[in-house]
Amino acid sequence: MKNLLIAFSICCLTLSEVFGEVTNGSLTTSWNYDSTLERITIRAYNGHPSKSLKVTKIEVWNNACSNTSSASDRTYAINEIVRPLSDRKITVDAYLRSSEGKLCSIISHVMIEPVFTPLEKIETTSEKPVKPKPIKPKPKSGAQKWLDKIRGN
């Protein structure tokens, strides 16, 4: 009986994950769905040397990939940034119906343009050096002047 239970558990664990991998321009992604944790895990790699990518959403179909022109069964917003030449692990909580391992997805992304400040703009906005002002002594009151006169200062 124990052997049957162990075999059934191992079978369920191996059937609960679905894998996929795709390369789209500078973004390479692989993903899997774990039905025991009800979670989609996306591993994204940005191969661009200077621009970051923003993974915006994942659309999932519960059938073969030949039907991606129709509306997706599930769409999840992600909005995570993958820096240049780096990997990123992204997790999304999701509940997908049991589909016997036949899942298809499209992971959408946009490229983030780097923002540079022109050198000319920095030079024109810098101010001239400030000259130090001479320190003025605090003016003396009438009583202080009278006291100084008595002391002989």
C-alpha cells in the first residue's frame, strides 16, 4: 500500500509541471507551471548589452499553440524589469485548470530606452562659483559701546 501511495505521489509531481522556452529578440524566456503551488515561474534572460526589458504580461491557452490567434484563456500582468545582460526569475500566482500538460503561452515585453542627460545641458545649468562674503561683525548696542568706553577698549 505504501509503495502505491509513493508511486502515485511521484506521478502527480512529475505531471504537475509544464515547460516552455522561446527566444524573442533580446529576451529569452523559459517558463513552467506548478499545479501543486499554483504558480507560474518565468526565467527571463536579457541578451541586449545596454537596454533593459520590461516583461509586461503572459497569456496562457489551455490547448495546443496552433490556436493563439483567439483570445487567451488567462492573462496575467507582470510588469517586471530585466536588466541588460542578466537573468531574472519571475513568479506569478496563477490557477490553471488541469490540461494534461498541454499549455501554450505568449510572454510580451517592451524595451526600455536608457535615459541620458546631454553633457551640454549639464554645462549650461551649472552656476558660476560663489565668492565668499566678508564676515561683518554684529553691530554693538548703546550699552555695549558705553561699557567699552569705560573699559578703555
